[in-house]
Amino acid sequence: MRLFFILFIFMSTFLGFSQSSLTSPEKIIEDFFVAFHQQDTTMLRSLAYKDIQIKYIGKTKEGVTKLNAGVFKEFLSDLKNIPEDVKFEERLGFYSVEQDNCLASVWMPYEFYLNKELSHCGVNNFQLISTKKGWKIFSIVDTRKKEACKH
């Protein structure tokens, strides 16, 4: 009986680990960028929480820091309508993940290229919530700058 109990605990732990690794915040972010680069708006929609917020922080021409809000539906539409002759790539740096129960935050530097030319760089911050359907992105905030980007 004791052996059965130990095997049960081991299998439960193993199966639980396998399932959580498939739906981890890291996996959701990886899937997000695969879908982003493939312009797969259906996949992006499936990774998002119903009330997802998009914001970006940049500077005005006068140098004033400004928080701008976007609309996820418009983001998807803009992405889908990028012409085939325009090549884009978001190169990600090493990312860090902080997680507490049903909340996760993923932070990563990035460089954004249009037609192989560096357009801008900054940091992405994704906020995720654990739901019955797995981890979902409920907030994306990024910074955007043209200077001080690594080359």
C-alpha cells in the first residue's frame, strides 16, 4: 500500500509538472511571438484575455514621456494588413518571469526591425492571468525609443 501511495504522489507530481509546463506563462509568450510573426490573428486572439489592454510608453517630440493606449482589435487589424513586401521582426532579449499563484509578469527587452532596418527598441511587459482555459494575456505595455538601442 505504501508503494502505491508513493507511486501515486510521484505520478501526480510528474503529470502536474508536464501539464503546467505546456501552459506556462513563458509558453504563452513564445506562442504570442510565433503568431505575431506569422500574422496569425486567430492564434493571438486565443492567447488574449477578453478585456486585454495594450499600452505603450514613448516620448513626444518635446521630450515629454507619454502613456498611449491602444485597442487590441486595431492591433490585430493593423498586423493582418501589413503588406507582404514589408518584412518585420521583433528580436527579443532574455526575459524574466515573476509569478504568484494566478498572476504572472513577463519582462523582456526587444529590438524591432522593418525591412531589416532597426526601427526602435524598448521593453515589453506582459501581464497574464491563470484561467480555467490556461494562462491568458490581459495586459501588454511596451516602451519605444529610437536612441540607445543595441546594434
